[in-house]
Amino acid sequence: MHVKTTYRTRDEVPEQEKWRIEDIYPSIEAWEEDYRFLEKQIPKMKQFDGAIHSGTALYQYLSQNEVMEGKFNLIYVYGMLQGDIDTRDTRAQSLLDRARQLAVKMNGATAFFMPFLLSLEERTLREYIQQEPRLTYFEKDLFESYRYKNHVLSKEKEELLSQLGEALSSPSQTFNMLNNADIKFGEVTDDNGEKVELTRGMYSKWIEDEDREKRRQAYKAYYQPYLQWKNSIASTLSSTIKNNVTMARLRHYPSALEKGLFGDRVPKEVYEKLIVATKANISSMHKYTAIRKQKLGVEELRQYDMNAPLVDGVKMEISYDEAYDTILKALAPLGEDYVKTLKTFKDARYIDVRETPGKRSGAYNLGVYGVHPFVLLNHHDDLDSMFTMIHEFGHAMHSWYSNSHQPRISAGYSIFVAEVASTVNEVLLIHYLLNKETDPAIRKYLLNHFIDQFRGTFFTQVMFAEFEKITHEKAESGIPLNVESFNQIYESLFRQYNGDDLVFDEEVKYGWSRIPHFYRPFYVYKYATGFASAIHIAEKLLAGDRATLSAYLEFLKSGSSDYPLELLKKTGVDLTTSEPIDNALNRFEQLVIEFASL
């Protein structure tokens, strides 16, 4: 049965396929009540400035601050989720603006604390903890703060920087509004011969269509607004990079890269080794590009050919319900408790499923402590959507386990480990689909999909990571960043990673202009390290390794109770060595060889 997957309004979407924001606040009045509470509480936090002289006073400050942060998280998320449902919703934008203003006030009232804490002798802090046993709850975080001692400014400067928070986030907010609310894609000719405006959901399907002209149209229409807005987007990205560089200098980090890695305690060598190892083994990627050209039978391989299926006549239509059931079966290696818990998410309406006008693009999971995970999708009934769904469910289950087994202070996990949980799920799904499929054409299609998934999640993200590294280094050297320089860097890297068989259209070099992750500095490399780690873990799970299953579930429950690299080591993955990256690259080469033989 064909199920409608694109809707003209949100009201058309079945209630069961929309998340319940009321689970956070049953009404706007309840939201306002917490908002007023924080407005009254913020001045009280300021009164602790210069008044913490005992363990009891320190505990009172920290416990009150934790309550504030918990309520603020709910206030912010409530506005954010409503805004993401419809980025044109001025009421939701107003809630978010008020939340951001509140954040500035909170940061201003508490800016004194970090300079104060780092002025304490370690001996004095230990005496406070002995005086007030309840401080043991905060002990690990307090001593972790000492790691930042060289990067925290004076009380006055910290307060000033907190006031600048909203202004510093402006380039990112501007790009977000451009990308999700203002951008209108070009027109394409649909199957009825009529001109229609392209949507993101349509693009994800058309760019994989067997009809090359359809792919070309979609590609040109998709990039049209990014070329139109190129100077504005270059300005937002350049400003974001300069802000990162300026903050790194102000806080006395050797570089913006090292500032970006500091929180996770990841040595810059891990980042650099990832790029070096990938480029040293790039020949298998080039080989796959050559196979694409040969299989498609084109004289010139173009960027809009890179997602076209290489197996003729296979089109997998998978309804949302069918995809959910398949996912539950594919995740059986993770144990009965994992599958049983995930099964409940659907009926409890933790998931917002369908694409609607104005809805934020892409997909994400937001694990709200004390409530539950919220998963945003723009689901279409196809294979890609099923993989997106299982990816986000990996994040959602990570949030569920962590929030269920950790106190608030250590429940939040690093993005570095987040991508492991999502990608383990994807690997389990592709193995499940390949193992149960008997049709040779569909098996080839799935194998091709796995290779393309590998290409997108690993090679493309490493390329993005190198783009970030180069652009930040240029900014640190005072070299201007504009449309021309971004184009030059991006095109050069794209050629290096994809090989000589690809013929460039004008749009290729503007690829940087559409990547929202560039507004979260040094984030994308974690997709690649996460993918490499997931390959290792998933293959052991599939082999029935009970010790790995036990270690992996403990990993999901661990939150931020240890540093990311240490948490991964407990699962058997050591990213301080090149072994996980080399193993993943060897696995990709095997997949390409197997596909070529078919």
C-alpha cells in the first residue's frame, strides 16, 4: 500500500507520526512558570559572587545552579522543537529568542564562578569536600575544571564574554534561517511534465533516480539558491571561523583545532592521523569512482551521478511501519532489552516522522534528561530513510540508556562517542539485509548502498574535516576567507578525494556553502572516527561475542563518566593507534573488490 510521505501542512500528518511536545510542558503557561522562576533565581546566583567561603556555600551554589540548568534546558528545548517543526513559526522564534536572552543573563550571573574555582588551591577544595559530604556528587567535575585553568580568563573578562554569547552565535543563526526558512530551490519537471519547486525530500529521491536528466535537473535546482546566496553564506561561514580563532587566542589555546579537541581530551594527532591514513589509502575510493563511471556507461562522470544506483531495475520502497519492524529485527544482536525499549518509542510518539513545509531539514535525536528522547525525521518510504531512522535510533537509545543509568551531572555524552552508537546500528542493518536477501540484484544493490554509506560517512567527513583544518589555519595566518578562497580549497580537496574520473560542474566547488556542520567547529571528524569504531564493534557483535555486547551496553550507559577515548577502549577500540582506521579502510577496499567482482 502506498503511504503519503509529503504533506502540504502539518495538520495532514497522522497524529501518531508527530512527537508530543506536551511531554516537556503540558501548556505554554507551564513554560512561563519555569521562565519566571529562572528570572527570579538568576539574581540570587549573583549573590554567591565573593561569598563562597565554605563547603556548605559551595554546595548550595552548585546544587542551585544544577536546578537552574535543568529548567533552562527544558525551556530552550521546548522552543527549539516547536521551531524545528516549522522554522517560519514566529511564536516559536519568540520563545527561542527569550530563552537565549535568559541564557545570556544566566551566564552573566555565573561567570564569576570558574575564575573563583580556579583561584582556589586544590588543598582548599579538598577541605571543602571533607566539610560537606554532599559535594562528592560534584567532585569529579570540580577537579576536571582545573584542566581548564590556563584557558579561563579573569572574572571581569569572563562576564564580558558571556554578554557577547548571543552576538557570537549570530552567524550560525543567520545560516540556519537562510538554510531552513528562506532558501527556495529551483524548479524541476515532474513525471507529469509540470514544473514544480524542488524540496529537500524530493532531492534525496531524485538524485538517486535512474533517469540521468532527472538527476541533473535536481542537482542544478538544489544548488541554485546556494550559488545565489554564495556571498552571504561565505560571510556567515567566514565569521564563524574567525570567531573560533579569536576565542582560541583569547583563551590561550595553541590553535582553534586544539581548542575544539580539548574538551574530549583528544590529542590533535588523532585528528591528523585520520586525515593522513585516509589519504594514504584513497586509491580504493578512486577505484570505486572508476567503477561508477564504467557501470553507468557514461562518457563523463558528473557529481550528480555519484548517488545513482549501479544496479538497474531495483527500487526499494519501504513504508515507515515496515522499516520500523525491520530495524527491530536487525538490532537483535544488541539484546532483548535494547529491542524491547526501542519498540516502545513509536507508540509513545517520541518521533516526528514526516517532511512538511518549513520543517527543519535532515534528522536528529535530542535526549532530554528527565523526559525522553525526541527524534526528528523527514521520512520518505525508501532505503535511505530507513538508514537515517536506524542512525537516529542509535542516538536515541544511547540517550535513553545514559539518562536512565547516570545522574544528571554525567548523563550527557560527548558527540565523539555519539556517532559510534548510531553507526553500529547502521552496520547491523546492512548485514541483516544482506544476510536475508536471496535476490542477486537486490544483494548487489544493498552492497552498493553500503559502499556509498561508507563513502558518505567516512571519506566525505574526513574531507570536510580537512576543509575545516585548512580554513581555520588560513584564518589564524590572517589570510582572507571569501567565496573564492572557500571554492579553491573545497575544489582541490574534492579532486583529491574523488579522483580524476569525475568531471566537475560549476556547482561542485560550492559544496562548502550547504554544510551546517561547519558552524559547529571540528565536529565532522567524529563521524569518521565513529564509523571506524562502529565497524570494529558491530563485526564482533555479529560474531556473537558476548563480552563485546556486555562492554558495548555498558558503554551506552556510561554517559560522560569517563573521557571518550577511555570509554571506547573498554569496548576494544583504541583510536590513539591507527588500527581502527586502517581496519575500516581495509574493509572498504574489500567491499569495492567484492562489488567489482559481481
